Amino acid sequence: MCVALLRALGSEEFKNSDKELSRRLRTSLHRYTLDGGLLHYSTDPEDAPRVVAPHDEDLKYRILYEVHDTPVGGHLGREKTYGSVSTMYWWPKLYKWVGTYVRTCETCQRTKSSPHAAAPLASLLVPTGCWQSISMDFVFGLPKDKAGNTGIVIFVDRLSKMAHLAAVPDTIDGEGTASLFLDRVFRQHGLPEAIVSDRDPRFTAKLWKSLFQVLGTRLDMSTADHSETDSQTEHVNLVAEDILRSVAGFTPFYVNGLANPRVSLMPPRRGSGLSGGGIADRLADISPVAVRKHGDDFVSLRLSVLRQVRDAMAESQDLQKEYADAQGRGNVERFEVGDLVLLNAKHLSTHAVSAVFKTKLRSRFIGPFKVVAKKGLAYTLNLPKKMRTHPVFYVGLLKPCSG
């Protein structure tokens, strides 16, 4: 194209011929000028002439590199990069070239935030009974007690919202946590079918996992940075902290004595099928007739309360999902096994990132990593072993690797 244009612009006889110029080039020939041996392009007479790049991909990539990748360029986005290039150079489909170049720039993919919104909220399954599914979490930074404990571990039944608390030191490990679980939960309620945790190192210790393998339960890890799956424990954490500031010794009693707005029933009734637990409840009618009535109604009451709680819990999850999705969720990428993705590093430990990527400034995204499995909105990545981090991540932390 450039050769034909140069010859046409240099010869009036050639300009009027049909030998080499296509109809489109002949139509746009007035936009080109020849100056100092260089071909220039202008959209109109008032437009500053721009040098036309020849049909040489290496040269075009070199121009884009100088404008985009150098320290002066600063790895700007598509629009700003196009603005810089188009003031000096022109070639057909320049905007498309710039868009592809910026989208596949490795540095930009690692450092720029993802434009995608969070994925639709995926609620946990509603438990069929009390203490069949529990969640757990830690609260640290509390004043030290006589035993040197500065934190508490909280076990919460996902259905009844009943909670068990225990004081722990900040050095608590997997073995100590497992011991507290057996004493506070297993001894009173038996073995749950599933446990939701925030995937803290205390929960992922080898001894902790081996203990549950022996007991025959499974550890349901919340995907990283997707706290909605464990929001009930976070709620109990806040309540417990407030109560600890006032009457630390009676914290479990008051936590379990508060009504939960999600299910609109008092926790003692939800957790045991019976009502009350305070002094006033001990003054209730204890006549033989009342005792027989309580005995006859116990099973039906228990089942009725259970159905009511499960219905309320399902409705609460639907409302939570509706509200969360209305905030811009849903516009996310979906990946298949074998796809290469970049991982948002904002919640990874410094060790996990530096073990693989040696950089002075921490990139927003690291990778690429291959998707090896997917389950709903959680994806398992093929991470290097030396990263020593859980490989399952929420889709909102991933973005496709282009190029």
C-alpha cells in the first residue's frame, strides 16, 4: 500500500491510473501527502500530518513499545496509549492494534485492577438439623486474662445460631483448636457433617486435617476473600466483643440468649427445642400436667421450630443474595479447566508472592496459573508448591490471561 501511495503521490500520471491503487485508496488519496521522503496522513486539511507506518509488524510493535512500555509511557490504558500514538503515527486499524497490544501487555495484566464485578453470591446449603453444619472463627487482640489468653475461638451452629466460646492464647495451633472443638462441640452435640472456616492456618494445619479424617467429617473451606459464606460467625464475633467489654464471665450465656434477626427465635429454643435459660424461666409452671404437656409436645415442637428456622434461613439467604447481586455482581468471567488465569494477590501473604515472583513492588495480579478444577464459583489453580497456600479461589479474584 505504502509503495503504491508513494508512487502515486510522486507522479500525476500514475495517480490517475488504475494499475496499482485500489478504489478505496484512490478515494482517500487526498488525505496523504509526501514530505521529505515520508508518507503522511491527515483526516482533513486542519489536521496535523502524521507519519504513516509501513506494512512492517516489527516496526509497529516497536512504536507501540516506545509509547506504552517505556518509563515515559507508563503502561497507560488503551485510550491514552492510542491518543499518544495517533498524534504522531497512523496506519490502518490503529485503534484495534493499540487495544490488542494493551490487553496482552504482561505488565498491565499483573498490575492493573480487574474491571469485572463480583460473581453472584453462592449461598451455603441450609442445614437439615442443629449442629449438622457449623462455622468457626477466632477473635484476637483482647486484654490478657489470668491464664495469658488474648483471644477467643467461636463455634457457631449455622441453623440455630447457638455459639460456644473458649479463651485461647494467640499462639493457639491446630492441635489446640482441635482439642477445644472436641470438648466444646463434639462432646455436647456430636460430630457435624460439615465445618465452614475462614481457611486460617490454624484450620489447615496437617494435624487438624488428619484429626477430621479420623473422625470422618470434612472441612468446608470458605473461598478466599468471600466472607459471605461465614458471615454468621463474623456477626457473633462482633456481639461477643461487645459483651466482653461489659461482662466477660457471662459472655456465652448472653450470646446464646440474644434473638437472631435472621430467624426471629430465641437461640435456646432453636438449639434445644426448649425455651428459656434465665432465672425467670425457672419460675415457670412445673405442675404434673405441665410436665406431661411438655413431654407430649416436645417432638412436634422441635420439628415445627426446625421447619420454621430452615424456612427463615433460606429466606434470609435469598435476600442476602438479592441485595449482593444488585450491587453489581454477576458480570464476571467464567473459566474452564485448562484456562490460564491471573490471581489477585491482595490477600496473599508476602511470602507466598515473593516465593515465586521476585519484584520490588508487589503486583496486583500474579501468574499465570492453570485452572485444574472448578466447583461453582470456586476454582482450583495449579500453584507452585513453594507458595504454600490453599489453591482454591473465588472467581472474583481471577481474571483471564491474554496473549
